[in-house]
Amino acid sequence: MTASYLQGNFAPVPDEIETGELAVEGVLPAELNGRYFRNGPNPLPGQDPGHWFMGHGMLHGIRLRDGRAEWYRNRWVRTGQLEGKPFLSRSGIDLSAVAANTNVIRHADRILALVESGLPYEVDRELETLGPCDFGGRLTTAMTAHPKEDPRTGELHFFGYGFAPPHLTYHRANASGELVESLEVPVPGPTMMHDFAITEHHIVWLDLPVVFDLEMIRDGLPYRWDDEYGARIGIMPRDGDGTVRWFDIDPCYVFHVANAREDASGRVVIDAVQYPRDIFVELWKGISGASNPAAQAGGSGLHRWILDPATGTAKEELLDDRPVEFPTIDNRRTGMPNTHLYAVSGQEIVKYDTATASALVHQTEGAPGEAVFVPRNPGAAGAEDDGWLLSLIGSRSELRVLDAADLSHVASVRLPRRVPEGFHGNWFAD
């Protein structure tokens, strides 16, 4: 019986193609000069990786310039795993033998395909793989798929976690892309830490009760919910010695953080998509079959934590019970106060006001991918939502462009093929 994550909109495509001059409905803004890349799992023909998350990484790219869509192409990330190398052998762990299937970012003119279990892979602007990146031998742990670039300094903050000590390591690369700091962060045990956050003065850690369990490998990924582990959020000063102040919170799990910031009183405010225990457990079972967290979040909601260092207390509130995932912001506001955030839910793209949690909705007639914000003029001051949202609707073979201010439909780029359900994408301006 064919696994459900190999069927329907999840079914992998069998090959790499390249086409020029794509059809456009509407008018593409002339300011959109660059490339949209999206990453996701895509096993080779005939392969069953045993879990949706384990398929080989495939990048899909669309080139926009001067109001035209010049090309579409897709390429497997040519990793050690794709070549058949084992991740774990008698000689140890090979951090290059990974899928590189989760995210794709650009930092210091280097484009990296990411997965949290190992090293990033560098690719070029045409999606060809250049090789694994260990920052000149300085990166000896895995690298999260959700690093944070500080828009004020250009530094890239990230971490690695693992099932063997050190369980959590913080890393910082400077604006030139050189890894300049690595610091072990003590935690009680090996957990699945998918995301984190930064603020102006802090690194924000999510130490949550989904733990490594080797016996779970038969189900695809060796992680399970542990009622005994507890749940807490930590804030670590960016200029300190690695000491973390922890705040206990209600048990939950977080795949993705929208943003974190400091308010006028010095409190740390975190907005993220939160899963209570029962909802997470059911979702985790489904992901091993066919549930895309973005399309079938099943009860996740936009949540806020306010951590007060003065009192040592954590306040929690549900901002919206709509099931959403893949929260995004204008990345120029990372770690700073932001007025808007975007998310996807079912067949909707949602825009939130962070002060009121009021929502504006755009219907997509198909499960939308993560909505990536592109500013109209990246170097100029202006309204935070002055720009566009790009979302890949794979089942419709469409890259949709919305006006971020009112979510009106600006244009659609018609792709030459269906794009399988996947994870994260980004816009790389020329």
C-alpha cells in the first residue's frame, strides 16, 4: 500500500525540469526583481523514506524581473543522503548525510538549503548544489532550519540540537558570514527544538516536552510527547556568558515563531503558533501519514507569551483560535516590534494586527504555502505592510502575489507543473 504522504498533493514529482517565460495573470509589479525559492521533501522515484519529513530536499525556483516571470526550475539538493551515504554508522554521525529539505535562506551572499538534523547545503542562484557548508570547519553541530538574521547588525543567529550531548548549542555568524561564536546551552535532555527567537538584547529558547526516543524510530522520527519533561521559555542575554533565565509555561509545542520583541517595560513578548498536548499528539501521528501542518493544523492557534524579568512571571494568552501555521513578518522587523504578521489556514492567507489580533483573510481555493513578505522598497522608510505577499499554491501550479496592505490579488504566475506540498520559501531580491 502506497503511503499517504506519497499521494495526492503530497506526491513527489519524478524529475527536474526547466521552462522559460511563464504565463502571468494580472500585472506583476515591476519592483519584483529577484527569485522566489521554496524547499520541501521529494523522494526519488520509487522511494519511500518512511516519513514525510525524511524525503530528499527539492528546491523550486521562479525568476521574476521587470514585470515578467522569466523561468521556473526545480532541483534536488545533492546531499550526502541523496548519494546514499548513511547518517549514522560505526564511524559516527555524518552531518552531511541529510535531506536539506526544510528551508532556504540567504546570508552574506550565500544561499543555504537547511534541515535541522545536519549541515546546511550551499546552492547557487540557479539552484545548483555547491556542497555542504560548515563555516570553514567551525560548525560541528547540526544547524536549525530557522536561523534569525538581525536586521540591525546583519548577524545570523542559529543553533544546533542533537540526541547526544551537547543537546543545545548556540551559534552566531557575523554579517560577513563568518562563524564567530558557539556556546553550549544546558538543557535537561534531548528535545525537538524546531524554532527559537531573538530580540534586541536576548536569545529566546523554547524548551518543550517533545523528546528524543530511539524506540520511536519505527514510526519514522524518534520523538514523542513526554508529560514529565515540562515546558518553559528561556531568555539568554546576547552579550552574556550563556546564562539562561527560564519561565515555566503550560505544556505545549511550537513549530514556528512569528516574532519576539521587547516592550517599553523590558518584558519579552513572543507571538507563535501553539499546540496543546492532545492536538500535538494527534497531529504528530498524522504527519507520519499525510497531514501538512500548514494545511491541516487541526486546532493550533496564534498564541502570545509575555515574560517579565522583573517579576519572574509568564503571562499567556490565545490571540486567535483559528488553526494557522507558517507565521511570517516583514523580516526587517525581526526581533523588534511589528505591527503585522501573516499566516496560512486551510485555504486562506491571514493577516493579523498584532495589537488587536484582528484578522483580514484572503481565500486561495487551494492550500497556500507560507506567505512571504516582500517590501516595495527595502531601503526606504514606509508602512510596514507596503509591499507584497508571495505564496506558492502547489496544487494549482501557481505563485500568487497579493498586496500586503489589503490582501487583494495582484497577479498569478502559472507554473508548468504541480508543486508538492512543502515547507518554507524565501524571496531573494537582485
